[in-house]
Amino acid sequence: MRTAARLLAPALPAAAAVVLLVAGCTAPDDGPSAPAASAAPTAGAPTSTPSPSPTPSPSPSTPSPVAPTPVRWEAGPGEVRPEVKTAAVRVVEGAGTWAPTTPAAGPAGAVERAVATGLVAAGTDTGRLAAALAPLADDVAPAAAARVVYPQYGGLEADAASVMVVVEQEVLAADGTTSTRGVTLDVRLAPGPDGAWRVTGVEPPPRRPAGEPSALGRAVLDDPRVHLPPAAVDDVRAGLVTDEVLAVLQRLAAAHEVDVSVLRTGHPDEVFGTDRTSNHTRGRAVDVWRVDGRLVVDPASRDVVVAALRAAAAAGATEVGGPVDLDGGPGGGWFSDDLHADHLHVGVTAGEEPIGAEQLAAAAGG
């Protein structure tokens, strides 16, 4: 397993130490001695000119720590209603980015920066927002930059949306060193009276019960073809993902290198807009946003996406969603809609049979 690529430049080396030179030295005390007589200059003898004292070199200055450089996410080809994702992203980027001239100010500062984007809806509960944005907040760090890895839909309706924002944040410490942390945020949005989409809240991640990874979970964490964001790594380490899904994920990764967006943490608890518990909440689904280095949402990736849809079914999934419905209608193992245009949803529903060989054969021309 490799986590998502680290943000921006590596940590700066520590500043070189400044050495101060003290001129002169003190001889040991051997007792009093008679003062030496001053010799008068002899007429006609050359007079020596004292050498000028050397000018001390200026001490090297300690370079100021360099603040991380923000990198803005921009919607690419194939994104459905990109204005919705962009609103969610700008709020997260704003909350998690500040410069040395702007105090970090903890969670309250994160909310202030989010609101300053102009994309937080009036009446949003700022106390709840502060709690949800706390993973991107800091009380003392002089600077930080949030970079969105990918914003994937968790729900999309005419009047409401969920965008699961996978974000990395580079944080600059006072000593000039940097560290990187990651989080997945379930950002909720709705259109306002003017039709513009704004953030109405961020769902705080649920408390993760203590647990241990299974042997299969450890194997997935060590798999170099499975790339997990920090929240998904923690899900596997805590034993929150079933072995059925981990086995499907590992078999899929044997055929295609995959970048996972979400397992459990960061996904809505219910299937969006319903009261049905999501398979993600049960640890029975995984979402993939990139296959073999290519964005699922990009129409130019259609060939690799179709191959991965088939591979997920062959790996033992009972449900596979994505930009293409390979069996072309309701009731089959594959499905497609605007919500799943930007990722592959691979689930294993308890008690259901995996997509069979007959369906795979029927979809061979899909």
C-alpha cells in the first residue's frame, strides 16, 4: 500500500548554525611584571605604520521558513455539475490554508477562513463546522496549505449533495520543518435562492472503535498496487473493513493499480437521500477514483474503466457502479448514474451472490 502522493516540496533542512568568533585570548597569570619601556623613535629611522584592524564579517542570517504553496484543485473533463464540487473544495482549501501573516487560531480560525470564501451558506452551524474542520486546524503552526487529492460525490440530488473531499495538508512548524497529514471530509451542500451551491455543513467523522487488522487487511496495507488515503488506512488498521471486500480489492488490484477514495470513514452513513444503511458503513464497499493512473471520471479513460468494471465483477463483487452500466438495465450487477460517474463503487452485499460468469459473458461487448 502507498498512501496518496505527498504534498508539494519536501521539508526544508534545518538552518545552518551561526558561529560567533570572539577576538583575542587571555594568557595565564604568571605574577606581576615590570612594564616595558617605550623606545623613542630614532631620528631618520623608518616609522612603522600599525596594520588596520580587520573588519568583522557579518554573521550569516538564519533564513526565514518558507510557507507551503497552496495548490488549487480544478475540475477536469467529465465532471458532473463541477460547480458543486468546486464550492466544496474551495471551502476545504480555505479552511486548511493560512500564511505566516494570518494566525492559525485553531478550529475557530478554520471556520473564519471557510466563511471568508463566501461559499458557506448563511445560517450554517459554525460550532458544528468547527468540530468537523478540527483535523485541518492548528493553534500555533505559522503556515499550512491544504491540497485536495480528489473530491468524489457521496450523494447528488437536485437540492442537496455530499462531496467526500480527500485532502492532504502540509503544515509548517516554527522551526522550519514541515509535516503532512490527511483527512476525508463529508461536505454537504445545497443551492441557495440565487441557484448557487454553498456548503451547509461538514459531517464530523464518527468515533472509530478500537480494533486490529486481519491478516488480509495487513496484506492489503502492504500491497504496492493499492493506494489508500489516511482515513482508509485507519479503517483497515481498525478492522472496520470486512475480509470479503478486502479480498475483492486485492484481486482487483492484481489486474489494475487502484487509488481508493473511501472505504468507511468520510462516506455518508446512509445511501444518500434514503434511510438505508450504506454498504460502506458496514465495511462492505470500496470506492476507487483512479485506475492505472487514469481518472475514472475522464471520458478518455473509458477503455481502462470498462476493463476494471469487469475485473471487479470477476473478483467477486455483488455490485459494481461506475460511469458505464455494462449490462444496460436494472436488475443486473452493474449500474451507472451521475453519482457514480466519478468513481467505481465495488460492494459485497451480505447474502447475495457475486456477479456470475453468465453476466460477465453477456457484458463482454459492453
